[in-house]
Amino acid sequence: MRPTTPADSPPVIVVEGLTAGYGDLIILENVSFEVYPGEILVILGGSGCGKSTLMKNLIGLYKPLAGRVLIKGVDVNSHDETELRQLRRNVGVAFQSGALFGSMTIAENIALPLREYTTLAQETIDRLVRLKLSMVGLAGYDHHLPGELSGGMQKRVGLARALALDPAVVFFDEPSAGLDPVTGVELDLLIKDINAAMGTTMVVVTHELLSIFTIAHRVVMLDKGERGIIARGDPRYLREHSTDPRVWNFFNRQPSFSRGGENRYGQKNL
Amino acid sequence: MALADNMTKTPADAAHCSVVAEGEQGREITLRLAGRISLDNRHLLAAKIKALLRHYAPHRLTVDLGGIEFLDSAGALLLVELEEVARTASLPCDFVRLSEASRRLLNLIDRQALAAPPLKALAPPGFLDQVGQITRTILHDFFALISFAGELLRALVQAFLHPQRVRWQYVLFYMKRVGVDALPILGMMSLLLGLVMAFMSSLQLKQLGATVFVSSLVAIAMVKELGPLLTAILVAGRSGSAFAAEIGTMMVNEEVDALVVMGFNPMHFLAAPKVLAAMVVVPLLSAYAILIGILGGIIVGVTLLDLTLFTYVNETRKAIDLFDLISSLFKSLVFAIIIAAVGCQRGFQVKGGAEAVGAFTTSAVVTGIFLIIVVDALFAIALHYIG
């Protein structure tokens, strides 16, 4: 269900002239882009470029200083409770470190959105929880507490919780960071499978190159100095053809700490 | 666009799925599923399928998935369940005309994992288990407190032997936090306490014509008991809890582990400055509370009881002696150690997450106040015999 060309259906997420920051500190200025149905869009960039700030603005945790974010036509900072609830029902967010509720078991954590938004019988909820757990490779951990699981496992439970309602839009903050390489790849494949099977629109914040090339249909690259987007498009195309040295260096793993015109491998910087 | 978008799942979706059975009763039938099968309408579909199977009681089942427009994982689970039902009834069951998307989704479902029991049973502990666990916790708590007291004592002795190694800037910081910042609220409370005590006692003493004793009553009560006690309870609530929460959060964030591996002694680094700061400022706070309390008494005495300022102060001076004051400030010093030590110790006990921080913060205040009352009683008995 991968979109053939992005423009053939109306976008799911529209970011219009977004300016974000904290107080007087502007991190992103006048950023605009769209995410189309069934697309996996990766937001990338070096440390401190505002990836997480952008993500928090996209999901409505922070209020933008200017501009707006629409998901399915609804402003994420809307004051209409019904509209917002409908929006939350259709949006899942997997946080960087899981953000599990420490006092609830794993099963209760995943069942929470199911209990809130559906009227399913307990038995069905239990089965759905087990299904989600088996999807992230953690079958059997139903009754454990988050504190009893490793960091990577907690993160995967967070992913399972974000997918509990099979939302139409899912946000992932660094899904494979801090996981062992095998589990990281498995998660990437799971993300791809879910996207392909249910046409879920996904926005992923990551800087793992392998992950980007595996899952991304399209990327948006942010830069700290520019306070905005410096590249967008297919990551494979950008790797080969970008003329911007910052973009080229990122995709070709070139260090950018200042050294004359040459990097430490003796190659000339573009 | 907006919410009418075809990807939005609402209960109205119920109308967007259908199941039709074709075939003969008792023979082979085909179930044709169509539309959107999702979390919101799977229960309707499940009921319909169940009714159809009961009605037709087929020998062979073919499920045609060609008409499915959208299937989410809850819908896919329904198909897996249908397959299971068929298998238990030893009914041959085939899925035909799967779309690529549906096939991928069904492949994601690990049937073995669904059937496997959880690794850990969720059994509430029995009565004996609970008694045993509580006993163990209490004993463990007791030993932990003793060993903490020992370590703290060692850290304090070291601080006195090598004062240059104490992190004095933190001691000053906590002196401000525990002491200076508490002045307004403590002043307010002591003043009101002094006022109320003087006023209430004057109502009784007036009948005996002994209003002049209001001053000694307020003085003795504030100096011997209420001043140090009020201060200690306030500091336990304000600062004991803050110490526990601060160290507890550091435990959760592995900051304490980081200190250990960098060669710092957490007791020295985190607990000692807090305890030292409390030891300095809590007796001072007590003296302040006593003074303000007596001031409250003076206000009532001078304005309502026709006592002169000179008489009131003179009576107050006669009622208490230096020994009372010094023993009371020493008591405050002991309270300070208890509050700060319990706060830090509870903080170091935190394991797990946010909930544990809350539990141990509560425990820091409760244990702190409990120990203060016990020690206060011991002091009352000891001072009775010494004085």
C-alpha cells in the first residue's frame, strides 16, 4: 500500500509555517511539510537540530510559537474536546524510552488505550494485548512490571502500546536506538510490515542510517544552523545526489567537526 | 477531508462490514467477508459468524476474504480465532482470495505465542505470605536504618576530620533551602500558635485572676515542647520529603550509580551536606519559632490582658532558664539528624520508577515524624530526671 506518488491523495499531516522553540530560543523557524497516507516519513538530523522539538509539536505536546499542525484536518492544538479525542484515538505515539506506567503490569499498560476507547470484553482485550506483545517479540511478559524489564524491552512494550488501537497515524521517537542490532532490525521490519499491511501513516524520528534506508519512503532533514529543513526526498537519492555537504556528510557518515577542507579519512569534503 | 476521511475508524464503521454465507445446511459453505474489519466492529462480525456457523453446521468451511477493503490487527485476530474454532470442531477451513496486505498481517500473528501462558502468574499472595513479607520488610528496614546510621556517622566523622573535603557550597545551598526558605511559613505558624495558646489559656486563667501566668505558660510550652516539635514536623514535611524525592529520583536515573563508579561515596557526596545543613539550621529555626511564639503571646498579653510589656517579658524570663533553652536546642539538633538521615536513607532505598519515589517520599515523612515523637518522649523522661 505504499503510495505511488505522494501527491495522489490529500495529506494526513500538514505542517504549516511552524515556528517552535522555548521562550526566546527559536529552534525551528517557518517549517512546512506534509505527510501522505500510508507513507513512512523519517525526520532526521544531527543532535540538537530540533527533531524531538518538532515531534512534540506534531503530537500537540508543545504549542507552536507560530504556524499550525493539522492531522486529518484537525489542529492538534484545537480546543474542541470531541475533535481532539477522535484525533487521539487515531494517533499512537511510541516514546523514546517507552514511557510505561511503572505501577501497572505490561498487559495493563497496553490494555489502557483499549479500555479507554473501546467496549471490548476483557477476554478480547487480553488476546489483543498478547497479540501486540507477540508482535514486538515479548510474548509471555503480560504480568511483569516495567521495572523488571530491560530498557530495550520497555521500549518495545511502548511500541506495542502505541499500536494497541491500530491507529491510522503512528509517531516513533528513535525506535531502534539502544536496541541490539538484531532486535533493531526486527523492529524496523515490523514497522514496515504494519505499514504495508494496514496502510498506517508513520512519522519516525531517528538518526540510524540503516534504519532510515530500511523503512523510509521519504525523509525530512533538519539542520541546527538553518533552524529548518535542508533536504527532503528519497534517502537513497539524497545519499547519491545531494549537493549540500551537510546532507551528503550525514548520509555518507562523514564527520563534520571542523577540519580544513579534508576530513580525517583524507577524502575531500563536498 | 477532516474526520470523514476513510481511514478514521468510528463506531459507524459497523455498517461497513458484512458476512454472507453460501451453501447448504450440513454441507460445505462459503463465508464471504467484505468491507472494513477493525477493532470497532469485530464483535458484531464475530457474533454474526457464530450465528451462521450454528445455523449451517457445515462439514467444510471456505472463507472468502476477497471483499475485504481494510483489515486491522484486531480484525486479523478474529480470522485466527475463526480458524481455531474450526480446528477444535475438526472442521476443515480454508481462507481464499487473501489480499497481499491481509496475508502480511496474518503472517505477523504468532499463533503459538498467543496460546502460550504468561511467564509469570498473577496470583495474589496468601495471608501467610503477606505476614512473612511484612515481617521481612520490617526487619530489613530496621537493619538498613542501623547500617545507614553507621555509614552516615562515618561520613560525618570524616567531615569533621577533613573539613576541606566537605562540599561546603552544597551545605550552604541546603542551609538556605531548609532554613531560610522555611522562615516565612514557620514564623506564621509559630505566631499563630503563640496567639492561640495565650488567648485560650487566658480564658481559663482569667476566672482565677491569674492572667499574669499566661506569659510563663506560653514560654514553657514553646521552649520545652512546641518550638522544637513544630519546627521538626515542618522541616520533616518540607525538607525530609525533598531529600527523599531528590535522592530517589537520582537512584531511578542511575545518577547514584554514576557517582559510585566515578569513585564518589554517595553518602559523603549526597547525604553529608544535607545532614550537616540540617544540623546547623534546625536548632536556629527552633530558636526562631520559640521567639515568634512568645511574640504571639506578648501581642495577646499586651492588647487583651492589660499586661505591660515589661511584666510580660519579666514573667517569661522567670519561667525559663538557660538549661531549658540549651536542652531544647540540643533536642532540635537530634531532630535535625533524624529528619535528614531518614530522608536520605529512604531516598537511597528507591528502586524502580516514579511510584517508588512517591512511596519512599511518603515513608520519609511518616518515619521522620514518628521517630521525632518517640525521641521527644525519651527527652521528656530524661530531662525530667536530669533537671
